[in-house]
Amino acid sequence: MYNPTFEHSVKKYRDFYNMKPGAPIYMTEFGFYSMERWVREGHMKKDTPWTEMREMWGWDHGVRFGLSNLGWVTAGFNPLFEVKVIESVGEDWEHVQDEVGRITKCFKDRRNGFMPEYVDHPVKDMRTWEELCKWRMDPTTPSRVAEQDKYIEWALHNREQKGQLIIANCVGGYMYLRSLMGPVELLYYTYDQPELIHDCMRTWFTLADTFYARAQKAGVNIDEVFFGEDICYNHGLLISPDMVREFLFPYYQQLIGNIRSRQPDKTQPVKFQLDTDGWCEPAIPLYDELGLDFMSPFEVASNCDVVRIGQQYPNLLMTGGFDKRILAKGKDAIDREVDRILPAMQKRGGYYPTSDHGVPEEVSFENYCHFRKRLLEFA
């Protein structure tokens, strides 16, 4: 079984960052929705630790440390909203206020593990923004600062002692605005209340820039800025390129520019990664206006083919791109896709494979083990 040292895993990831052609490919996974099935069938224990799965499937060590405190798919509020039931809806449903103030329709007694229906969002105008949300993004809130201090301490330790890469993780502007207003309302507000959108984005920028400035002043060198954006669906962008340039890019450009100018080690480059589901190809040339270096996870059901896109954009770092549906089809289908993707992308460099989202419940444990065994041929 492949069992690399931590140092070897770091080297492999650095080779990926440097797009070294033919280099051994870094091994990891995106995530899982299949664990309950595998536990039920006796293949795994409940709450199997990541380290045990790494040894089971031959993954590399985790070499990325997330400098995180700014939201993931929602606004980085502190304090969060109270999670509470608003009302019952028939026998099976209830309306629940979630931690960022959205009203969601959920199954009674089961709020996790499925996509809820979003009934309402907290921000409707400048008044609701200021009264309900803006103050929750104050960068000087003592509990926020205390938590960020821990992240800064961990980042310094993990870089010095382990050589980990430090990733400035942040909810992207589109995902952030969508969590505040809702995807449809956001589009209307860009026309009807543009100053509201800009005030939300100025607040997003101030929160992020304040945190990263403190980290860099303490000596943290940042390897990558990562935006969780999800700005695409299966037919392309969810918001027009002109809106992206008007409402997102000025703040992105300033944040990335500030991070690069403040690097303690001036020779240390800062890469820029965008994470989006859906058909992402229209986003690549758009975000390349900001110097896009890295994209994930290339959802195959939305017509993303990492081999084709990798040829079209030879300098783009890529991860993901293995069709989760094929993992459920069987070993022959898995073999065909491994043999189509891995040799070509290893020769290119700058790619490592994962499922194009969490491994779904339809994937058998046997199929998944076969998938990991085949990938180890390129490790």
C-alpha cells in the first residue's frame, strides 16, 4: 500500500503547484455522502477518522492549512443567528431559521443531509442589511478576533513545523450575496439597489482584508487565495459577466493585490483559486482577468471535461473532474475513465483527481476501493 511521508506529500503538492509534467499525482478525495451506507454494510466504522481513511486508500497527507474564519458558502457572521423552528408546515415539514438568518423548509427532525428549500433571506434593503446582518461582520468583535488569533497561531506553526501550504479560505462574493438575499432577489437588487450591493461587498472586503493583514503582519506567508464561489449552474454563469465586473471584481482585485503586497516573504507567490459547481468554462476567461491560477471541481454532469479543458487552458491548475456517477457504474466503467483522464493529465501536470463532488450513496464500497487502487498507479 502506498504510504508516503508527510515531506513527500508536500513535495508532490509543490510539483502540482508548479505544473511539473509527469510528476507523481497527489492523492486525496473531495468528500463523501456514501459513509452511512458503508457503515451500515459493515465496511467502515461510524466516524472513521480521516487519518484511517488515508491509510486505507493510500491518500497523501493533508498539506493545505485553511486560514479560515470568513464563511464558506454563507456570510461569515459573528455572532450567528439563532437556529430555531419558526412554524410547522403540515405533518412532515417545518420552517427553520438557519445560522445566517435564512428561512428554510426542512423535514421535521431532519435538517441535515439534503438540500432544503430556501423560503426567505434576511436582506431586503439597506435597513434590514444594517439591522440584521452588517454588524455581525465587524472585524473587531472580540470573539472573532480570539478565534482568528488561533488560526494565525496554527498557520505559523503548521508552516514552520510541517511545511504546510497556507490557504486564505473565504466565501466568494457571489455566494456571500446569494446567502444574504437569495439568487433571484440579488439579480433585481443589482439594478434596483446597487448601493446596497456595494455596501455588502465593502463590508465583505473589510472583514477579509483586516484578518489577512493581521495574519501577514504576524509573519504568515499565504500560498493561495481560495474563493468558494459556486457562480455557475449547468448552463453557465448565474450572473452576467458585466455584473461580476461591476460588483465583485473591484473588491477581489483589491483584496488579492493587498495580500500579495503584504507578503512577509516577497519572493512567495500567491495563487488564486475559484471553486464553482456547474458548467464552469465561461467563468475561466472572466476570472482570468484577475489572474486565475486554479479551479475546481469540474462537474462532469455539467459538461466539464478536465482533459479537454486542460488542453484549452494549459496553465490552469485543476482538481476534481472524475464523474461521481461513473463510480456507481462498476469497475469496467471506472477503468475506462481512469485510463482516459489520468495518463493525459499526468503528462500535462497541474492536476490531481477527486470525484467531482462528494462520493454519492449509490457508490459501493467495492467500486470505490477499486477506483482508489487504480489511481494509486499514478501516485
